[in-house]
Amino acid sequence: MDVHEYQAKELLASFGVAVPKGAVAFSPDQAVYAATELGGSFWAVKAQIHAGARGKAGGIKLCRTYNEVRDAARDLLGKRLVTLQTGPDGKPVQRVYVETADPFERELYLGYVLDRKAERVRVIASQRGGMDIEEIAAKEPEALIQVVVEPAVGLQQFQAREIAFQLGLNIKQVSAAVKTIMNAYRAFRDCDGTMLEINPLVVTKDDRVLALDAKMSFDDNALFRRRNIADMHDPSQGDPREAQAAEHNLSYIGLDGEIGCIVNGAGLAMATMDMIKHAGGEPANFLDVGGGASPDRVATAFRLVLSDRNVKAILVNIFAGINRCDWVAEGVVKAAKEVKIDVPLVVRLAGTNVEEGQKIIAESGLDLITADTLTDAAKKAVEACNGAKR
């Protein structure tokens, strides 16, 4: 789960990381009020979306008067901001963050990521702040400073000092940087983070070290014990189909293909997508209806898949164990009668009560394409997709 910049900064500040003063606003008037409360004469108005590269897309505006703050907020709020990380559709801007724009001398990069291959937390830093980490890694890999954290002892002070000195900081700045590095690590660890990026981490003229920007992602499976973080979820920033799926306890991830998938079990769903690609097609989604899929949940799954206008065929692949093929078959028939299915439908059933399920489908009178194996089902789905018009 991702959070907005202002939410990430609130969390970091609670762990002792220094951040500029700021306030969130949902209207131009609130933005002006925030600026007056913050004081000063120079502010940054930042669009709050779950994506980076906002500055390059015009999502961060520097203002010197209250009128400029109002105009900047009015220009950003209500629009869809398209950045290098959002895709062509962009993300809606429903709030802005007004922040004091204090002058600074240097921009640095600091990040924490869960390295799944090493099974460790990896700390990444660089003197090339303000750039995307991928750009730094591609153009100047030698500029990356990396430390792998031993989980038994956590990040140590001496490791933080080594990072600070390699960033080229003076003695006074090193002290502030070590505190920031250690406290940011605690925030990442104690909040079950999977990614924390402070870019840029800036050094001011009076030797302060501030997190000028912050992005955080968290482990969805740990949110049950992090209710304060779970409450920060903003559904407007995600795929609305994924939000709808979550309401029905369905696992759904939208993709860019043309063959919709309705499968029980995450492993089988991934295997189904692989077989579709092997047969020359492209899956339109990952969708796991779960082990106890009722007819109603299967019907809901059809609605989700069909809400993607790129879908030209649907493949239902059920291997029943805990689930039952007759339940799934009833769901397929119910969905076909309740939902307008205007694309070819390929159904493959196997496992518990498979004969009953196949009988329900055969006697339904629906125009379905059946298959006995996954290979056959994937091949038929691709052939149906290539011949379908929607």
C-alpha cells in the first residue's frame, strides 16, 4: 500500500526525521490559509498523488505570494496529473501539500528497500539527489552507496556514519545525517515498510538535513497491525476495479492484455497467464476468486473482468479442491444470464464435482467453449480472442 507525501512525512517526523513545515489542503482557500499559518514568504504547492516525477509534470509549483498559492492550488486540484510513473491516464489530484520552501545548498538521495533476493533491507544513498534512482543506476552506478542491513542487529550507527561521510558531508552535517538515516530506518522497520525513498534529502545553509520529499510503501499483509497506516489508504489513487474486488474479497490486478482470466488459486492464476502468453495471447488481468467461490462471487468476478473494455475473450479455469466445480458452474451460468457477456467464453473445469459442473454448463444452453486441459483452454481463448470483435 502506498501513501501520499504528506502522510509519509507525518510518519517520518514521528520517528524524529526532520521535515519542512507543511499542511495539506483540499481547496484553494485552504491552501492560502495553510500558507498564512506556516508563515514565511516562499512556499511550494505540491500535488498529492501516488507517483513520482511530479515536478517534471508541473505538479509542484513555487509561490511567493498568497495569490500565487491560491492560483497554484486551483490549477492542480481536480485535474489528472500525468507523470512518467502514472501512465497516460494519470492520477486524480484531490489534495495539495503546502510547504515552506526554505533554501538549501545540496540535494542528496536516501532510500530503503526490501531486497527479496538477499532477504535483507538494503540502504541506498547517493550524492546525485533529485534524480530517479533508476537514472542514477544507469548513468552513474558508481555514485550509488549501498549497505545491506543484518536483520539480527539492524542498521548500526557506524554504518550510518559511513554513508554520511561518503555523501561528502562535513562534521556538523554528518551528525544530523546520521540521526536522519537511523530514524528513517526505524520508521521503515517499525511500520513494516517495503520501500522508503527520500529524494531529495537536502542540506541547508545552516547545516540542517531535511527530507524535502518522501515516498513510502507498506506490506499489505501487515496492515492488520498497523491500523494508523491502513487508515491512510486513498482508494482514488488505485484501479477502481481493484478497490471493487477488495470489497468482495477477490484478488484482482488489472493488466494490459485482451484475455480476461477468472481462476481459483493464485498459483493456478499465474500458470494460466503464462499459458495464455505461451499460446500467443496477453492476459488482461490476474483474478483469484479464492477457494470458496460462491456463485455470487463468480458473477462479481465476471462483472469486474467485463468492466475492462480491452477484454475480447474470457477464460475461466477452475481446479476444484476446497471449491466445487458445480458451484463455479452455477456462477458462470448466473453471470451469463445476469451480465451481458458480449465476448467468447472459454471454460475449463477439473477436480471436485467436475461431472456435475460440466453437466450444469452443458444443460445451460449458453454458447460456451469448453476445454479439458489448461493448454487446450489457453489455445482456444487466444483463437477466440483473435476472432472476436467488441
